[in-house]
Amino acid sequence: MNKVTVKIHGAEYPMVGEKSEKHMISVAAFVDTEMNKIGEANKRLSSSQVAILAAINITDELFDCADTLEKVEKENEELKKKVGNSGEEYKLEIKELEYHLENKDKENKNHISKIEELNKLIEEQKKEIEQLKNGTDLSKQEVEDLKNEIKELKSSVEMAEEKANVAEQLSSKFQNDAYKLQLEKIEIENELKYLRAVK
């Protein structure tokens, strides 16, 4: 397990995980940049509101990723129809699709890491609320407002996690389809060799 202290939107948080320190720092830096960008655009937003908007932006990226994977699947279907193409064209299309899929897998992993960081941020916000309730003169209404902000943020993160799962399932399906295509290609090449040998 690796442990590192990161700074997100002006506050320090301890991060513990199996990933490398460099990876965790990069994830935290991305979240920090996203939140700072939103906070600078509207300085009247609370930390919870900034975190909610950051979660929405990341969720939007996940939707884009899912759309791209769907497009890749359609391209895969078109590829099946082009089995009669020359061997070189076939290999080139497979390599392009594999490269595209690899990039999308990396993006999905990054999105999942960002979601985990937002979950940690939610927990920190909850702790801060409890501390404020016990040691300050916040009114009951202010405390309830903060609780509602936390609930909204959790809802956004849960939706983002659901979309990440969908994207991962699409990625896995495409990998299986790509493997089947490679097997079909090998069979076609063997048939061509056999036909040439017969001639």
C-alpha cells in the first residue's frame, strides 16, 4: 500500500492505495484543477457545490466515453462485413481498433480513479460538517443545507460509477469481438492458402 498527502481545492487529504504515488498525485492534481477552475469561475460557490459540478463534468466525460465505445462496436460490425477485403487492409483495421480500445480503457481507468477521489472528498466534507456541528454556532438550517449538498454529491458520484461500469462492460465486449475477428481472419487466411495450394 502506498500513502501520499495531496492538496485538493486548498485542503490537504491523505491518500492510501495500491496505485503508485505518482498515479495518485496525478489523479488528485486533475481533481484539484477541475475544482479550482470551477471555483475561480464563481467564487460564491461552496466547496461542496464545486465538488458537485466537478463530478458532473467527469460524468459528462464518461458519457462521451460510452458513446465512443458504441461507435467502435458499430465499426466492428462493419469490419465483419468487410471480411472479403485484402489481408493487409484487414490487419490495418484491427490494429486501429485495438489502439482505439486501448486508449479508451486508459480513459475509463482514469475516470474511475477520479470517482474514487470524489468519494473521499465526500467523506472529508461529512467529517467537516460533524466537526462544525460540535464546535461552532452553525444554525440547524445551515447544517441541513450542508447535508443536502453532500447527498446531491453522492448521487452524482453514484451515477458516474454506474456509467463507468457500463463503459467497462462495453470495452470487455469489444475485446471479445476483436478476438473472434482475429480467429476468423486466421481461418480465412488458411482457406486462401489451401485454395492456392490446390490451384
